Amino acid sequence: TANAGASLTVTGAGFGAKYKKGGSVVVSFFGDGASNQGTFHEAINLASLLKLPVIFVCENNGYAVSTSQARSQAITDIADRAVAYGIPGVVVDGNDAFAVYETTNEAVKRARTGLGPTLIECKTYRWYGHTIMDTGAYRTQEEIESWKLKDPIPRFRDKLVEMEVMNLGEINDIEQRIVEAVEKSVKFA
């Protein structure tokens, strides 16, 4: 899902997954601004109360459209809201693919064992405006550049090389195929 209202739909899907007893886990993705909406709180409360296999993932980029989190929330970590629902709230570096995987894996295990939902807050950033018309004038260039240094793609690539899972030649081949596929798709469109 992409917004707080859709979190209610995901909670319903979580109820269905629990009812069917098939081990499915449902995931809701939303932004920091959506976590201020009543439907988010209704959804997470119901999921907690019924111990539904749902993972709520907040992609916190620090801005709800153009309003900074500091101007719209009295808390620093959205994951702190989980305590009100008696569920775990975990903050993770959203630009670290391995950290996100590990955190999500734990939440999936928890959900599959009947312990209910988890709220995961992925701290990340969007380099561009919220829409094509958004010039991003509410942010400094220094802020944007500091986050670009945390780009998850090079970080993931470097970790794969460090772990000796792949070498740079293999990674460059994959990246080239991706560029070609995108160019082909654009040309077709």
C-alpha cells in the first residue's frame, strides 16, 4: 500500500491470511506523513489486537510532501508509536539493504508464529521533489548531497564485493543490461 487508508485494506488482508492459516504475511508500505492519519492508527491497532500477520513499513524520508517531520510530529522515531499498540517498533537504516532484510526477516518470523504485527521504520531520503512540480525549495542542497552519499545502490554493490558474492565485472554487466532494458522500454513506449 502507499497511504494510511490503504493500511486498513492490508489489515483486512492480514485477517484473511490468519483465517486461512497458510503462513502468509502481509506488508503495508507508507510514508512518514501517512503515519499521522487516523486510518493508520486504526489499522495498526486492529492488527495488534487480533495479532494479525502484518508488517507495517514506514518509508520515512523526513518529509510529508514538503512538510518536515520535525514540523508535523513531536517524536523523532515513528517506530516509537508501536509501544502504544503493544508491538515491536524497529528503526532501521533504509539505505542498507542488508539491515532492511534482517529486520524484515525477524518481523516475518514473528508474524508467522502468531505474535502479530511489527512496525518497521526505514530512515531514508528522496533526492527529488514529491511531484514533478515540487522544486524542493524547502531543503538545502547540502542536505540533499549528504543523503546522496548514503545511496543504497553503491552501498549494496560494495557489500557484495566485500563479501565476495560478486566481483565488479559481474556487477557492471548486470548494470549494463539494466540500462539497456530501460532504454529499450523507453524507446518502445
